[in-house]
Amino acid sequence: AWLFFISKVIELLDTIFFIIRKKNNQVTFLHVYHHTSMILFSWTVVKFLPKDSNISYPVVNCVVHIVMYAYYGLAALGPEMRPFLWWKKYITRLQIGQFFILIAQTVGIMIFDCPAPTAFLVIIACYIFTILLLFLNFYIRAYLHSPR
């Protein structure tokens, strides 16, 4: 589980690479909030949730990131890969689905009286909900209201 926390610290390098490459349009509030807050979130989950309760958070997140980084890896191969990259919006949908799953799991931990403080679980659920709202907002702006 500590590897999950370390992976979130490493993912913050995305922001640094965007800045170095002068891709400031990609350094959005969603990006910065998500990557910086995930460091705190992942640390608190690893530190304070009972080990049997916290395993699905990193597992679900890692599955999403495998798909996401496969997409980025293909995109990095150059413009000739564009015809094969039609599935970008589905990655965002997958991320949104991840947040619904994690909120449901957090509520489930509360309902089934697992040994974790209820106030802590409420804070986790609220945090995930804020990320969910930000990703929904991004999806709506990028894929539903886009002039593509």
C-alpha cells in the first residue's frame, strides 16, 4: 500500500514536465488539485484505514492508470498513432466510474462497521466526491460541449 503513496508522489512529476515543456494549458486547477491532494489522500488511506479496507483504493486506481498511461504511451509515438487514439474520452469515463466505485466502497466501510473512524470516512467520501465533480465538469466541457 505504501507503493501506492509513492506512485502518487511520482505522478506529481507530470506537472513539472508540463511546466518544463511549456504546456501551461495542461496545468489546470483539476490537474494540480488532483495530483497534489492525492498525495495527502493516499497517505491518509494507507496510514489510517485498516489494511483489509484500503486495498481496493490502489487496485482500482492502478487499473485506471494502466489504461491511461497505455494511451499516453501510444500518443507519445507520434501523430501517426492518432487514428488509434479514438478512446480518450472513454478513459475519462473510466476515471469517473472509478470515483463512483470508491465512494460506494467508502460508504460500504461505514455501513458494515469496519474499524475506521466514521468522520475520517466521511472526509474521504467528500474528497472523492470533489474529484468526481471536477472530472464530470471536465468531461462535459471537453466532450459534450466541445465544438469538435
